[in-house]
Amino acid sequence: MSSWIFLILCGSAVLAILSVIDKKAHGYGRTYLSYLLLIGISATLAGCVILFIVDIPNEIKLDLLTTTIFLSSHTISIGISSSLLFAILSGAFMTYAAFLVQKILFSEDVSTTVPITQSAPIFAAILAILILGEELSFLQWISIVITVFGCALLSVNNDLIQEFSLGQVIREKNFYILMFASFLFGASFIVGKMALDNLPVLFVHGVRSLVAGLMFLALTIFKSSPRSDFVTYIRTRKSLLLLVSFNEILANIGFLLTLWALYLGPASLVTALSSTRALFIVLYSIGVSYIWKGALGETNTSQTVVLKVSSVLVIVIGVAGISLF
């Protein structure tokens, strides 16, 4: 097994713990923005600390994109590193995509939302071919599709399959919002790969974390409900703040592993394997629900167990195909 495959699977396993924590933590706020405000604060602090520790790499000075601005009789030249710009865009794409998904998840069923977001690897593969010049064999394409299908199937409620209507889904506005979010998720991997061509992994991670934190703050801090909930958390929910701190530690580990894998491997296949996060989420949820019954508000019937086992087998086949071909 290639090292990047091991890294992305480990990263997905760590990030899946975040999803389980998020599911529980969202219940403490009146809106989805309340928890995102906490994430914004912690991510901004983490990004600042990382960038303070890591020296600014010399590579930034070697690939400046210069823009000239004319102001009456004065001329101002502004230069920004293209690699730094790619790192910023990677963080911005990922953050706004996550914001869109969280917004819809707050009002829609997770079983109708998450499967659509699993299409991100398809967008990433197409962009990797067009922009990065990557080449995928027919068997690798099949493996990507199998992995994506297995992850989407894993996220679907058994009752939803029986009532599923493709026409009804396509007519919903949220379908197109989620597809756009999936495109942004895929694009974040591509521009992230472009940033990693010239910049160290830790520096890119710090930039992405800072961008994510500032964006979440900008999207939440001007709303009264999140601010009110934040005051409540400080006074009465100190355990939640500890949970968010633990969450941020895991987020840094998971995203660092993901970026490391992206640095070493092809963006198209790394993005495909990042979808295995859904697999680990289900495994963790089953384990938590078994130890603490009702902790996540989930029940597992014989039908759902069969569906999940079948989905896991499909994902394993897809991962094996990506590893071998």
C-alpha cells in the first residue's frame, strides 16, 4: 500500500470522529451558526499559532503574481504569491462548501443531503485531468465511482431508498446548492495540490485553518443568536468548550494527514479516498450507540445493518481498486 493511501485513510478516520462530535454538539445551539461560531474562533486561533510557529517559506517570494493599480498620478504594484493564493482559495472553497452543507443539514434530513455531497471526487477527478494534467485509467475511474457510490449508499436511510424519487430530488433547489458545494469540495483539493507544489504542508494547513476560521467568524459573528448562545456556553456549557477544543485538535491532525496525502499522491485519487470518512462515521456511530444507547439518537434495525454492511463491502472494493490500479 502506498504511503499516501495510508495517510488519507488515517486522515479520514480522524475527521470522522469530528463528524460524530459535531452531531452531538449541534444540539446545544439554537441554530447551526452557533456551533460554527465556536469553530470559527478555535480555527482562527489555531491558524494564527501555526503560522506564528512556521517561518514564511522562501518559495513565496519566487512566484509572485503582480497587479498594477493606477490612482491618479500614482502607480501601486501589489504582488501576491500564486502558491499562497492557491492555499487561500483551497481554504475558502472548503469552508464555504462546509457552510452550505451545514445550512441545509439544519433543515433537511441527513440521509437526503450527505449522499449528494459524496459526488465531490467526481468533480475533483475531472478538474485534476483538466488543470493538473493527471491521467486516470478506466479501472481507476470505475474504482472512484464504486467508492463514491458506496459512501453515498452508506449515508442513505433504508426508508428513503423505498421512497426515493430522482425527479423530486432534481426539482429541489437544495440539490443544486449541494452539487455546487460538492464542486467546491473537489476544487479545494485541486487548488490545495497546486499550493503544495511550492509550499510546505504545515504552512498550507495554517493558511487554510486561518481562512476557515475568519470565514466562519464573518458568517456568524454578526448574528444575534450565535452570539447569545456563545455567552451561554461561557457561563453554563464549559464542557462544550472543552469538546470544541478537543475537536480542534482532531481537526488539525485529520487535515494535516489529508494534506500530507495530497502532497504525496494524485489529487483525483486522494479526494476519492477521502470519501471513506462516511465509512468511519458509520462504524463510530454504531460503536457509540452500542456502548451508550441513544447517545446519538440512532437505532439500528436488521435492514439498516444489512444496508451498511453491503455499503462497506462496496467501499472496500473501490478502495482496493484504487490501491491496486
